Amino acid sequence: MLIAYDSAKLSPQIEAKWSEYCPQEEEIVIVRDRLYIGGRWVAPASNRLLDIRSPHDFRLLGRSVQATTSDVDQAVTVARRAFDSGPWPTMTPGERQEFIQRLDAARAVRAEEIADLASAEGGAARWFTGWGQAALNRQAAAFLRAARAFDWEAPLDPAGAVKGVIRCEPIGVVAAVIPWNSPYSAALVKLIPALLAGNTVVLKTSPENSLSMMLLAEIVESIGLPGGVVSILPADRETSEHLISHPDVDKISFTGSTRAGRRIASIAGQQLKRVSLELGGKSASIVCEDADLTAVTEGLRFASFANNAENCQAHTRVLAPRSRYDEIVAALRGLVDSLRVGDPSDPDTFIGPMISKTQQDRVTSYIQLGIDEGARVVTGGLGMPDGLTSGYYVRPTLFADVDNRMRIAQEEIFGPVLVVIPYEDEDDAVRIANDTVYGLGGGVWSADPEQAMRIARQVRTGFFMVNAAPVGFDGPFGGYKASGIGREMGAVGLAEFVEYKTINV
């Protein structure tokens, strides 16, 4: 039965072949047969529909078209025209800020609907997708504060010999490419500052999020942006590369794997495009000898396992002093064993399924690798979680007796696998924390504020928490080393989307 679909009438090509796309034995809830290009819902170049299924029970949630390179060309063309000839780049910053206020308000109205669909589609527990929607209000507010205080045009030092101004101008057409985990946060942390700065945007989302991200397209449509300013296209990797390589794209903003980031950086370098990359991580959480283990375990419940641990900044390495190693491992076992795994729509579920069979297999292969490397499985391990027989689930797993040279300590797993590594003293802890190609996040747990800050200043990451301090959105977020280039959030994130021009008078 067809309950709801995207357009007033299915495209003739799809309607003619409906029996092929929608077998009679399955109920279809959502059909997306149009792409959102430059403010209009348009027929795609290809009529092939992708099944979007629940990773929990494999039920069919809906079907969606996917963009092709021809659709990307159309989106970039209208974005280029809107930037070169449209009113958006020449509006005042205040006028653009009004649109962003409308965008955030319109999204907040549909927050519950978004959270439900994002959880069903991606497998993240409903508590997390709901929390994420609430956090987006604070994220948007931080960007608006930054935009209101931003020096869009500021005089040079009046005491200097040369007079003039420094202007911040939009870069042009932005290709924003995001992953399947936390798609709304990843999308809006690019879309909002890019629009505030006066750019036009082609947002490329992952196929896995085709249904929930089209809700974002409806929200964008509702605020009345000028034509051509925003396009939202679900598409595969090949289409993504066509987008970032397009000669009319001026700036690439990417969130995803380090491997993909290297490829994008090489393309940007060849074409001298502006680029910012938010990539992978292997964050260390340093537990000091005086740490309160109750606070540690409650903090790591979220820092290590939120969003099914499909999270680039997850604290996946716990560094424990040898003097308390067994005690800390025991406390972490209690934490991991307490994590309820199951149906993401259940309010008592903390961890849902991995988003896909590919991701389930990846995490399982790393659990096997840890066993092969000689690490000790404290809890978890291979196989399905207790009580579950289907779905893309893995058992939350804790490894002890881990050497930092092991692959499970060096490589990003992107799933609920935690390793505990012993250290001798503070210097050794800092050395181990920094002994990685990544540098995105991390944390320290200590009753001594001076010790905590001393450690925080030495660990080479772009984001660091002391005793699970609350996360804000005014400070920059991003990584050192292989964790990326550039920053997101706040004024620094806004500056990633402007060009600086000096005018001497």
C-alpha cells in the first residue's frame, strides 16, 4: 500500500514500472521520486529507486531516487548562476541571518519527525537522534552569534601608514559532502555558515540517509531562499567525485573517512580549490590515578558509545595507570555490560544496529583481529548480542591487555569496541595518546585541575574534554594530523567559508 510519497503524482516512468519497484508483498511508506535542485523539485536523470531498509529488522522504509552526474551538473549550473547573478551573495549579512533563523525554526517544528526517521533509517538509538535535534538549536544559535559579531568589513589599523578596509566575501559555489552518521549535524554545520557567508551550496548526502535528508530539503524549501541557492542530492561515491571535481565548484567541505579525505585533498590541490576536511579519529581518554571511576564510566557511556560508536570523535582508547589497571578494566566491564542493545525505537535502547551489513562486517572483523593480535576479550566478542537473531548488530566489546601498536589501537573501527591500554606515568600517557596518525578528540579524567590542564595542553588533538565537560558550539572543532584540515563551528567555522580581500584607499 502506498501511504505517502514525495510528489503529487509519481513520474510516468516510475508509475509505468511500479510493480517492479514496489512488490505487492511489501508496504511502502515513503517514495522520493524527485530531487531538490536549486529550490525546485525536479525529475532525476535516472528513474532507478534505491530501497531504504531498517538495519534493525530489514523492513522497507521507503524508496528514493539517487542523483547522477547529470543531476550534479544541473545543480552546480544553477548554483553558479545564483552566485554570479542572483541576489544572495549581495544581501546584507543581517538579511541572510534572518533566513537562517527561519531555517532553524522550521527544522525545530519537525524535530520529532526527523529524529524518528533518522533513527529508523540509520539505526542510531532514538534517544540519540532526539538529543541531536535539540543540540542543533544551540549549534545554529552559535553560528548566528558568530555572524552578528563577525567583521564582514573592518578598517585597517587607523594608526598605520596605509588606510583601507579588510572585507570578507563569499567564496562561491560550495560542494558540501557528508557521511551517513549524524547527517543533520554534518549537513547544517556546513550549510549554515556557507549560507551566512553568502555562498551557494550543493549538499551531497549519503544514499543511506535519502529519506531523512529529503525532509531537510522540504525545510529549506519552506523558508523561501532565492532560486539556485541550495540543492540537496543523495548520491553514491562516484557521483560525489564528479561534484568535487566540477570546475564550477569553488570550495569543498567534506566530512568522512581519512582515506576519502586524502583523495578529495588531492583533487582540491590539483584544481586549487578551497577545502576543509573533517576526518577520522582514534581518541584517547586518559584516566589519572586520582580519577573518580563512577564519573569516568558515566562519562565514557556517552563519549565512547553514543551514536552506536559510529562517531569519529569517540573515545575508543582508554589509557589506564598500571596501579589501577585491573580496577579500571572491571569498572569498564560494568559499563559495557550495562549497555542495552536492540530496537533503536525502544526508549530503553542505548545502542542500535550498525547502519549496514558492510559496517557490521567491518566491526566484527576488527573484533576478530583483536583476538588474533592477542588482546584479551573482557566482555562482548564475536556473535550477535544476547536476545537478537537478526539485524546488523554487533556485541559491544571491551579489550584489555592492549598494546598501542596493535591495529585495534591504531585504526578507526567505527563501532562499539573499546580498548584499555596501560601506562606508567603522566609522560607515558601523553606519549601513547599522541602515538597515532589521528588527532581529532580525546579527554582526561583527574581530580587535579592543574594536572588535567597540563595533560590537555600536551595531547595533539583539535578537541579535548576535561572530566566530560559540556560540549559547546562556539569553539572550533576539527583535527590535527590525519584527522583533517580546517575547523567547523563558531566564528572559526564561519571563516572557513569566506575569502579575505584588502582594499587600500
